[in-house]
Amino acid sequence: MPAKRVIVDGIVLQALTVLGNDTGKDFQELTDEAFSDLLKKHRRPAGLKAALKEGLRKGAGERGPPKSRK
């Protein structure tokens, strides 16, 4: 997994630490959940599997209704 550095305000970090202690989650689990929720909010896939499913949904919607046979 690639690593990135993120600068977090001290007050926010303290609140995240308390939340992590209350929920039993570590910082990585909290950030994974937050970024996943952010991607869902903006209707972006969060991985290859989700991207493939989204592509199938979009592809099926673009075809339009089936033509009737006579």
C-alpha cells in the first residue's frame, strides 16, 4: 500500500484519537472510513471491483431500451 503524508490540525487529531479510543479503531481505520465515505458522497468508485460494477451499470444504462421484434 502506498504511503502518503497528511497534515492534520492538532485539535482534529486529538478528536480523532478520542474517537478511536471510544470505537476501538486505530487512525488508519478511521481515515479509511472517512475517505470511503467521501468517495461515496461524490459517487466515485473506491477500488477496482467498485469501478467495474459502476462501469457495468453505466454501460447498461447507455444502451437504451431493447428494440421490439416484429
